Amino acid sequence: MQYVIFAIVLVVFAALVIKGYSKKLASGCCGGGDAEKKIRVEDKNKAHYPYAATLTVDGMMCPACETRVENTLNVIDGVWAKANSSDGKVEVLMKKPVDEEVFRKAVNELGVYTLMKAEYRDAKQN
């Protein structure tokens, strides 16, 4: 009898794990149901962004992660960010220099991502 109860508990547990994993596969690694809306920059003229940086961000795993990181950076005045979760990089264009600590605070406050380093360059050196 105890083996039957153990088997039932095991089957229920397995079903819950499979259900949770399938939800994760369907909605991205972040488990969010509705996709987060992208915050787009108004000024898309790259000539207006003389400064650039490549941020290395740990923890980005899917397009939802990319959107979340881009959104938190795009609300910084004069910043245009484009994230790539496959290589863990965020390309940032800036109208004026932005201190690394501003980027670090914004990304790290999201909770699941960590800004590892920022490499600054002249935007014309793309």
C-alpha cells in the first residue's frame, strides 16, 4: 500500500514539473505570460549618438530578457540599447557619455541580470 501511495505522489509531482517546464518553453525563460512591450527610442538617427559602449550582461537567456534589459537602458536619457542574449552583449549608443555605474545600477536592479563590464568606444568605430 505504501508503494502505491508513493507512486501516486511521484506521478503527481512529475506531472507538475512537466506542466511548469512546458509553460517555461512556451513563454521564454522568464516565465512571463504576456510579452513585455518594447520601449523604443524616438531618435533613431545614429549620427546623433557619438558615444558607444558594449555591455556584457550575465543572465540574459531569451528574447524576453533582451527586451527587459533594453527597456531599462532605453529609459536613460540619450541612450539607445540593443541586446543580444545569445552572446550576452548589449550594444549601447549614447548622445552624451553615461557613467558605467548608471548602467550597472539599472541592469542589476532588474534582479536576475548582472552587468559584468562596459567597454566604451567612439560610435564611429563600429
